[in-house]
Amino acid sequence: MNHDTPAVDIKEKDLNQNTQALEELLSKISDESISSILDIRYGLGGWAEKALETFPGAKLIGYEQDANTAARAVKPKGATVRVKRFEPTKGMKADILLADFNTTTCLKRETLDHALRYVDCDYLVFTDVCCSKLHLNYASYGLAEADLKKYWKRFKVDGYKLIGFARVHHAASSALYIKKAPTG
Ligand SMILES: C[S@@+](CC[C@H](N)C(=O)[O-])C[C@H]1O[C@@H](n2cnc3c(N)ncnc32)[C@H](O)[C@@H]1O
């Protein structure tokens, strides 16, 4: 699997488990003013479906670069899917940014940082795939043991605070961050 692996080539079981993890995280957002959601890795739409179920009045814009995946994706009410590569541009805004990456880890986080340089969002959810193999690679992340809680606590996102993380079985772990309130 690499950055560009289309969702149609990812095991359904892994996609479903990721979506369950997302559901657990979205339930931690008590903010009733969520109206815009940006899904920059739409895939088959599992995250979009869950997000719109959780925030039924919201509008979601999704980007999916693989036409075959986009054609087979679910498109729930409130979702608009753009069949193209997501290219962040200045001035993009969303209450929630969904980033179901195929390969992001704390050592390889360019796509995450790149998106965040451009998209202004209040909440951020992204998947980190290292966590399914944390028992093998914890030392390279500077951990003394394979502890997912410590892993996410060390994963700093500038301007954001970790609210929680979730993993279902061995599917990649996902985490939810909230923008820090401005100080001073
Ligand atoms: C892990 S899957 C997302 C699965 C999705 N959350 C679901 O529930 O089906 C990632 C998807 O992002 C797409 N993708 C990768 N890079 C992209 C980019 N730069 N812009 C748009 N889509 C991209 C891939 O084609 C793949 O279908």
C-alpha cells in the first residue's frame, strides 16, 4: 500500500474498522455548529457517510483521485464528490477536516503537514497506519514500549490539541485533534 492506493484495492475489513474508529472519534465532538466537512481522501465514502450521519445538517466536499473508486463510492445526502486529486490552496476552510491517509506516520507526515498549511479547520481527524505495527517499530518512534497512548501523545500537530484516538483490532489508528484557542 502507498499514498496512492485506491480504496477499491484496500481490504474491506480494514476500511470498515477504520470507519468504526472514526465513528468513535466523531462522537467526542459535542459542537452543534458543524456545517462544513472536507474529506481529502474520499475513497468509497465510508468516512463521509459516518460524518454526515453524525452531523446531518452539514455539507461535505470530498476529493477522490481514482475514478473507479469514486464511481463505486457511496454518496450520502449532503456530500459532493470531486473526482480529482486534492491540491490544497490558500483560504480553504472547514469545520472538520477528514484525512484518511494510506501511509502517514509520525516519521512520514508530509501530506498531513502540507494539507494543514492551507486548510483552516477546527477539528482534524487523520489515520496513521504505523500503529497496526507498533509492536515492531515502537523504538523508531522514540518509545520504550509499544504504547499507542504514548505514541499519540508524542504526535504533535502545530496549533492543535489531541482529543482522542481510536483503533479497531489491527486496523490503522486514527486520532482527533481540535484547534487550540488563541492565547493572549
Ligand atoms: C484509505 S482510502 C480512504 C477510504 C475512505 N475513508 C473510505 O471510507 O472508503 C484513501 C483514498 O484516497 C485517495 N487518494 C490518495 N491521494 C489522494 C489525493 N491527493 N487526492 C484525492 N484522493 C486521494 C485514494 O485513491 C484512496 O481511494
